[in-house]
Amino acid sequence: MRPFSVINEPQSKHQPGLAHFMRSLKQSGLNRQQIKTLRGQALAGDLSGALKGLERMVLRHEDNRAL
């Protein structure tokens, strides 16, 4: 049996780990396709790019709701 995976632990205070990203993704209010796209990007290893995409999509989502 493998010990607890290091991938779920935060790498630093400024870059949360994969588990934290997945929780944020579920609570973001984005549509299914957007969530699947960002989830796939994060699981492929591009966590920083997925975080940047999440920020952009959430900002656009909030802007569209304000209209």
C-alpha cells in the first residue's frame, strides 16, 4: 500500500494543491463543460494554468450575472 499522496498537499501558500483546486472548482458555479475542461487541465499537470483559467472564468461568470 502506498502512503498518503503528496499531490494532495499544498505546495506553498500561494499555490494550493490539487484537492483544494477541485473543491474550488465544484463551488465555482461554472457550467459542466467548463468544470471538465479545467479539471482535465489540472489532472494533466498544468495546475497553475488551470488556476488562472478558473479565475478568468469565474470573473466572466460574475460579470454575466450582473447584466
